[in-house]
Amino acid sequence: MYIRAINKKKKNMAGAVSDKYGVKVTSMAGTVALVGGLLLGSAANQLWLLYTTQGFMIGIAGAFLYFPVVSVVSQWFTTKRARATSLAASKSD
């Protein structure tokens, strides 16, 4: 239950950033968080540090990279919107 609440907050945060700054900024922030989490995770010398960097930073990056993909595709297509959104959602995870 606790993890589900955290995931919902991450998605809400990604949606608010995307609404305020746009899809490009949201995607760039997600990319920076993903690369930073992978780099810091590779340099971790303790297990809790690895869990923190990989769990938190890559989790935030996943939310920031998933949300723009689904929202942009659903706005772009006028016909067969459901198919395009389902393909984008299935390929982005």
C-alpha cells in the first residue's frame, strides 16, 4: 500500500512538471535522473546507497519518462488514438 502511494505521488509530480514546463523539459529531467541514478548506483559501496540511488532516482526518472510518452501520443493522433496510446504505453516500460 505504501509503495502504491509513492508511485501515485511520482506520477502526479511528473504530470505537474509536464503541464508547467512542457514535455521536452520533463523528458530531459527524466533522462538526467536516469543517468544520474545509474552512475551513482555504479559507484555505491554500500547496499543502502545502491537502494537509494536506484530506487529513488530511477523511479523518478521512470515517471518523468513515461508520462510524456503517453500524453503526447494521445494528443497527436486523431484517428486510431486508442491503438497509438496502447502501443506507446506498452513500449515505454
